[in-house]
Amino acid sequence: MTSIYQEKILQHASNPHNFGRLPSATNKILLDNPLCGDVIQLEVEVEGKIVKRAMFTGKGCAISKATASLLTDAVQGIAISELRKWDKASIIKMLGIELGPNRLKCALLPLEAMHKAIQAKY
Amino acid sequence: MISVFKVKKDFPIFNDQPGFVYLDSTATALKPQSVIDSLVDYYSHYSANIFRGVYDISEKATAQYEDTRLVVKDFISASSVKEIIFTRNATESINLFVNGIKDTLKTTDEIVITIAEHHSNFVPWQQLAKKKGLKFTVMTNDKLQMTNQFQITNVKKYVTNKTKILAITHVSNVLGTVNPIKDIIQEAKKINPAIIILVDGAQAVPHTKIDVVDLDCDAYVFSSHKMLGPTGVGVLYVKEKLLETLSPYQYGGDMIRNVSIEETLFADLPHRFEAGTPHIAGVIALKHAIRYLEKIGLESIHHHGVELAQLCYDTLKEQFGEKIALIGPEKRESGIVAFTLSGIHAHDIAHLLNEDGIAVRAGHHCAMPLHTKLGIGASVRASFYIYNGKDDVEKLIKSLQKVLRLFSI
């Protein structure tokens, strides 16, 4: 069995990129998964229908934190219309690991937050 | 003394996976061969419906099914087989009871439960109170970390002469504490002799000899699958006098005496509360689970679980010091140890332990109000049963050390 706790995942989980508040944010969302106690606050700055920057705070397991870190990196410069198409497969590709149905929920929370954040106004 | 080596031979899962460390018996217990054989025996040799078949295999199935009722009655020292109702699980037992009693409650009646209840003994009462506008009180205790969670002093504080229902767990599935149920019941009945007390015994029955008459509870519930039996079978014990006054939970076949266009006469106890074809094979197999537990002896089972949990608790404390937060009092009273490791999410811990062949539970263990009260998110829970040994504790500790190294904490 290959561990899902690959170097890349662990690094992003322990030192997540884009962790913190984004004062210039145009879109915000707070999303939680009470069943595992995960919470993510995502702030996104959108300019001309393109994501300029995204940052997050919150708490969660290594998988959800690493996903939020990688996702907030990946969305920079991406058009809203394009970002709407990102799905489960995009996240799995980003993480580079296989996840069972239970842990997949942890990885999909940041994507759900991203989709909800860009829903408003566009 | 339990010979874990010998016990393991009775559980076929260990033939499949010899090194498997199963520390989640609080969620569900593994099954011995005799229980599995009993299920196969029913389906292979006498898989008939019960009660009205006048042919041999239906007679046999009926006799076996009803014999289990007798075995369960003796197992918990109930007064009569009429007081034993088979359900799907402890949750359904509680829901059946709540449904049966709801029409007898007045608007001035109060319901008291405890903060440590499993959601199954929390939500049905909360919802009933909401629907009927009854006062709903949750007993808490600021010393959850130090002592038996609920004592007479707590009862005196929360139970009043208007309290009609007290629903309380026997053993907490998170704290691992054993409530002094007999004392609590005595005290509550002193305050209000008309109080009705339901005890959730899901975590107690697999480890403890229960005597419902001695406890003097009005209702007691438990699940077969946590005590080596099959899933899909639960038990509800209710004192006969009280049971006579409850409304049926479901209507249909098997629970009637006579049906006409105008009305229906219900069956006698306990069949009035067992509508439809039950899990016949499962109920019969429960008898074999009880036999297995009795062969080992409940006292030995209890001591074995506590001994391992204590060893686990002490070693975790010694090895991980300030990095670990152990939940519940230092002196272990059951086979349960729950904890959190600073900076590492419970799901990550459980996932990594799984990579070493160790099964633990991570989450809030269906006790969200308790986790909120303790101020923690998800916790990791290791629980020990008859097929666990000291080597399992060692493997758990070793694997946890690996987890800490991986997260460099």
C-alpha cells in the first residue's frame, strides 16, 4: 500500500501556502464539515472575471489542509468560467494520490468552498 | 485470565489477517466462528419463517428464536421473557421506547439526559421534548476528566419531582467511565417515585454482568453486534407492567391477535412490539454470542479490557507526555481509551495507523455534545476486547511514534 502521506502532502499540510487573511478579497466563504470538525474560511480576490489571489484559514486534517494549499496556488490567474469546471478529478490530479470515499470528502471541502466563493456575483 | 492466543483462533478474521490489530470493538465487535456457523446453519437447514408454519423447519426456527429470548432474559436477569423485545439495534430499541411512551407524557413532565449520551440516546429525547414542548435538561458534570461522570450529587441537582424520564448511559463510549447506575436510579426514584429510567447498555452488556432487577431500571437497551453477535439485532428490556402501557411502534404482521375491517386486537407481550418478520437468523445467532461470552466469563472479560486500557492509557501518557491529551479519568473503568495528539488531526492518525494494520476510530464517536463540552474536535479511540493482548498496545504505541515522526512533532 502506498501511503497517502507523501512528502508533498506533508509539506503542504505543515506549511500551507496562502494561509492567512486576504484584505483585498472580493469573495468570501466559511464552510465546515461538522462530522470531522474541519472548517475552512476561503477568501478570493477576483478581478475582471479572473482569480487574482486566494487565501484560506481554518483547521482540518492533513489532506484538507494540503488540498487547500495546492488549490489556492493553482487558481491564481485562472478564469472563473474555467474554475467552475474543476472537479474531483482535478483535485486528485493535483494531490497525486488515491483516496477512498471517506478521505475524499476531506479533499473536496476546499474545492466546494472555492466553488461557493465564486458563485456570488459572477 | 483470558488466553488471547486461544480466543483469536475462534475468530476467523485472524486467519485471514494474522497480524491484524482491531481496536474498534466499541463500534462493533468481531464475530466468532460459532456465531457465523449459527447464521449459516439457519439459512442452510431451516430457513423458514417463524410462528405460523406448521411444518418441521418452521417449528424449529420458532423454537430457536424463542429460546434466544429465554437466554437473553436469563443473561440480564429479567423477570420474564415477556419483557424482552428484539429490535434492529440499540438505537431502534430507544426509538421504540420513546414512541411507546410519548402519549403518556404531560406538558409539565420533564426529560433529563446526560451530556455523555451517544446521539442515539440524545436525539430521540431532544426531538420528543421539542415536539411536545417538554422541558429538556442535559445533566453535565465539570469533573468529567476526573471521576465517574455522573453521581448522586448530579442527580440531586438535575432531577426534580417533575422529571418523568431519565435516560442515561451505563458506560460512556468516549470517556470510558462507568456510571454508578444503581445508586443513580435509587436517588432519582427518591426524588420522584414515578420517574421512568432508561439505561443505554450498549457499551456495558459486552463487558459486564447485568441484572436489570437489581438495577431497578425501567428499560435497558443493547445491541447484539457489540457483543460478538450479528448486526441487525438489538434488545429492548422493559418492565412488564410498564410495557403493557406502551403503544406499539410499528403495525403489521406478527404483532396482531385479530384483525377486522373495523379494528385490530394486538398480540400479547412481547410480540406486540415485533411487527413483521424479524432477523430470525440474527436473533438465533445472538444466543451463540451470549454462550461464547458466558464461556469466557463476563468478569474475566471486564478485567481483561480494563487491564489493557489501563496499560494503554499509562503508556501513552508516559511516552507522549504533553503532546497527548487523554480523555477521561486516569483510572480506567472499561476497555476504552480516547485521546487527541496536539497538531495532528484524528483522521490523519487513524489513517496512518491503518497503514500499519491497526484499526481505531477517529471522530466524535456519535457524542458531539460531549466533544463540544470537552472543547475538542475529533478524537482517536482505541477499545480493547477479548481478542486483544498487550502486544496490541505495543503495536499501537510504536505506530503512534511513527505518526509523530512523520509530522515531525
